[in-house]
Amino acid sequence: MIIRDAGPEDLPAITDIYAHHVLHGAGTFEEVPPDEAEMARRLAQVQERGWAWLVAEAEEGEGRGIIGFAYYAQLRDRSAFRHAAEDSIYVRNDVRGQGVGKALVKALLDRATEAGFRQMFALIGDSDNVGSIGLHVSLGFRQAGVMKAAGLKFGRWVDLVFMQRGIGMADRDVPG
């Protein structure tokens, strides 16, 4: 598996992977899959700000091609959040549970640290999403809170789990 920066050539696969999660999972609270043009806009917005949008690419076998993507962006668009990032990870359904998500998050943590971020947050849709919660715990994240019944999807209330990990110097000093 190769982890690399995403490019325009990856948009069809990124759009397909995300559409599956929109239509079949509560990891995202979107209910209508965005089209390729919208995903291109989102990719450009992340990359133009200097943040990482990565893809995982399998080189061999039946699962060849883009098998997952992940990106980070500033947690909120206010200056006080300039050192706080949020990760987003989506893995192709047929390769879930095989370490793709973990490899992508590890790479995001490295890239966010290099960019000067001090905290990485994960906002995980659905408190029953044990795969994503477990992945984040395995990489040193801790649960920071749960927003009960934060969203309504598939005819049921869905929680939003907040997880957090310090990166780089974290809160051991104040950046200049």
C-alpha cells in the first residue's frame, strides 16, 4: 500500500468511497452523496490551505487502486483554532479492518505535526462505530466527550463521539 497526496485523478474513487459511506453509514452526517465536482472543490480547499489530503493506493491484487482517503483541516475557522486539526477518514468497504485507516491516520498525524498543529481531533459519527473509535484509541486518542443524539440519520438518532490526541509539543508550551 502506498500513502500519497491526493490528486485530481483520484476524484472518481474518492467520490465513490465517500458516496458509500454517505448512503450506508453514520460516520458522516451527510445524507446525499456529493458529486465529483463538489469533492474536487473540497479537495482544492484543503490543499490550498496547506493541509494534507491523502489517498491509500493498493498496488496489487483484486483490491488494486484507491482503497481509502483521509484529510485533516483546521477544527474550526476561527483564529484561536489555528493549532487544532480534525481528521476525516474513509476506507473502501471491501478493505475495511485491514489497517488502511490506521495507516492513513498515522500519516495525517505526521503531516499535521509538521504543519505546526498541536491537537488532532476526531469527530466520529455514531457511538456504535467501534472500528473508528478503536482505530483512534490504538493511535493514542482519548475520548473527550459524546454529543448524544446529535444527528438524525436512517430514521434514528446518532451520537457524535469526540476524540483527541496531542501532537508535537501539544500543550507543553505556547507557540510564538
